[in-house]
Amino acid sequence: MEQVSMKQHCHEHMHRYVLARTKDGWCTDGFVEHVDDEYVCLAVLCEGPGRDDRAFGPYPYFGTPFARPPLYPYPYYPRRYFARQVFPLAALLGLSLLPFY
């Protein structure tokens, strides 16, 4: 898409939950927060510091005898937050609306 039409397309999806794809193959989902002449900002949901369920950490699982105790006792978990991801409009391949339940 041309940069002007991509800006219009992003502006139409303002404050909606989208999947952004770039020309180099990067995909991320988030809310369109801001659009200007050169960039689009997405608010991407992140976990608390040091917590990533997809990663394999150096510590064993909590059920083993040598496991570290959890940082937050059940049912309290670290708060999630939104981080700002900035993409240049020239690098965007497209936006897709995603259902947000």
C-alpha cells in the first residue's frame, strides 16, 4: 500500500484491536493508539517484569523440590501493562482487525 493510503487505513482502525504485519515478516497485535504522517503507535499488552510464559527460564518448575517460590502468592499475579510499539508507515504491510472478547 502507498504510505498515504496506509495512514488512512490506520486512522480508520483507531482504538481497535488489530494485527499489524510488516514487510520484513514481523507480526504483533495491539490497539492502534496514534497515527501521524510517518508512524503508527500500537499499545501492546505485556506481562509484568520478568514474566514470560513462552520462555524457558533457568529455574525448574515450581512443583520440583529445588524450585524457587513464586514472587506473588496465589491468586495474586503481577499486573499486566501496555507498552507502546512504534512502526513506520512505510514498513507496514497491512492491518487486520482481530476479535477482542
